[in-house]
Amino acid sequence: MKRIIFLLAATTLTFLVACSDPQNAPTGVSEKVSVHESGWTAPASTSFHGAALAGKKFDASECRQCHGSQFDGGLSKVSCKTCHASYPHPANWSGAHTSFIKNTNYNLNSCKGCHGQDYGIKKINNSCLTCHTKPGGPEACNTCHGNFSGDATDLKMVAPPRGLKGETNATSPAVGAHQAHLPADKNLAGAACQQCHALPQTFAASGHIDADSKADLSFSETLARLKTEGGSRVPNLVYSATNNTCAGSYCHGNWGLLKSQAKDNAFIYIADKMEGLNALPKWTDSASAACGTCHGLPPAGHQPHDLTRCFVCHAGVVDENGKIVDKTKHVNGKVNVFDQEYPMF
């Protein structure tokens, strides 16, 4: 009986020793154990973890179970921050997210999924409003175009230079003559935009963002379409995206002033009417709208005078050198003469 017990004990000990000895893994079998599917870290894979998290609206509570509450390793000893300096964004997100937003056609809903409808919810230590401090946060007009660091309520900070692709040169259609078209008085900002564009009231307004990322021209019934010459001259505006030219606008000389309606100023006429030159300026070439392009110096139908004498009648508009000194009184739909202002009939 003692012999049988001894044999059983020896057999058990041999089995335990054999199981506890370190063994080499069989050829072709990985020593690492992963809870993730193949392709988990490959962006092109259908199993990519970014897509999986997006499906969970970036709820990473399951990740914390292994990688720690701050994603810095935890039980797994593998830190998510090796790739993600600030979950769920990569280390260079502050410089790269502009391209990401563009590539998703400026869809900010993915941001709202984590940061809330007002973008103010913090994840780790930051929210969208950490950098986007202007009213509206990422939806401020000058987030995408204009001067990002400027006051978003000031038109000069909203209009290019700086187009959607970062353009700053006036030879680019995205920049062109935007700044040249802004009035000196920023209180006219909204009206200035609406001369050419339908001004969106919200970021998500219909027509604001579309597939080609180009601004739509509407030429609303304001200054650009001003009726003159007793109401008989009605501008018909046409913009050529091929040539970057603007044709037919009141602003560039499609206007007429009848002597019969001039009242106290009829003495200055030498014809039945004065009129502009109905110019065809190029949006990307400032020289195409130089002084004397849109109307003669003086206009056709006006008594001939040297340019340096314009200030005699048009004081406050031009100086003794014929230079515009008050842009709010130039191309404003009014006749400014002898310190009086009259509508252009």
C-alpha cells in the first residue's frame, strides 16, 4: 500500500514540475495575447479602432478597463497616448484638424459628439473653446476665412485674405478684391457682403457650405443693382468665373444721371445726361479698376475739368490731388456735391 501511494505522489510531482518549467512557444505561435481584432491599428482596415470608436460616439469607457483611466497604460502597460496625445486626437491635432474638417466638408457634428452642441465640454483638459474663443466657437465666420485672430463681428476680419485653402494673395479668386470692396465704416459690413453674396445667418444655413466650396454670388437688389437714369437703367450683373470678371454693375459704371432731374446742379452738364463707362474689371487684378476705369475724369456729359479741381465741388470726397479721402461717399448710390447728398435717380 505504501508503495502505491509513493508511486502516485511521484507521478503527480513529475506532472507539476513539467507544467511549471518555462517552455518555448511552439513555432509560429505568438507569445502575445491581444483582445483586439487583426487590423485594429491600421486605418485602412475595416477593423480599425478609429471606426469602432466612432460607432460608439467615441465612448472609450471599455478602453479604460485595460489602458487606465487616463489611457496611459493601466493593466495593459500600453499607453493610448503613444499615438494620441489627447484622446481621441493624434499628437499633431492642433495643426492637422483644419485639414480633417475640410476633408469632411466642414461637418462639425463629429466635434459635437464629444464636445457638445456649444463645443464647450472638456475632454481630458481641453474643449474646442480652448482655442476657438470667439462668439460661436468653431462656427465663427473667421474660423474658415479671414483673420482668425480678429474680431468676428468686424467684416474686415471675416472677409479674405485667407481663403478656405489658406490663400492670401489677391491674384487668387478666393482673395481677389474682397478688402477693396469693404467700406471704411464697418457698420456697413453686412450690407457690403450682401451686394454680392447671400449672407448666411448660421453656419449650417442652406447654401452656405456645398460641394465645390466656392462662394455663391447672388447680387441681391441693393447697391450693385441700383436703378438710375430715371429708373430706366437697370443693371444686369454677370460674373465670369472663367475670366474672374464682373460685368454690368452700377458700382463699375453702369449708371446714368439725367440733366432734367439735376435741379440746382444742371449747370455742370454739357449733355442730356452724365454716365459711367460700364467697365469690366477683373476680380484678381486691382489695376483693372484704377481711377478713371469706371467713369471718365470727369464723367461723360460733365463739364471738362482737371482732376485736381474736383475737390472744389466734391469737398470731403476727394482732395486737391484728386484722391478719394472718404470711401463711404464713393460708390454709395449718392451724388455728393457742395456738402449735400442726393440720391442717384
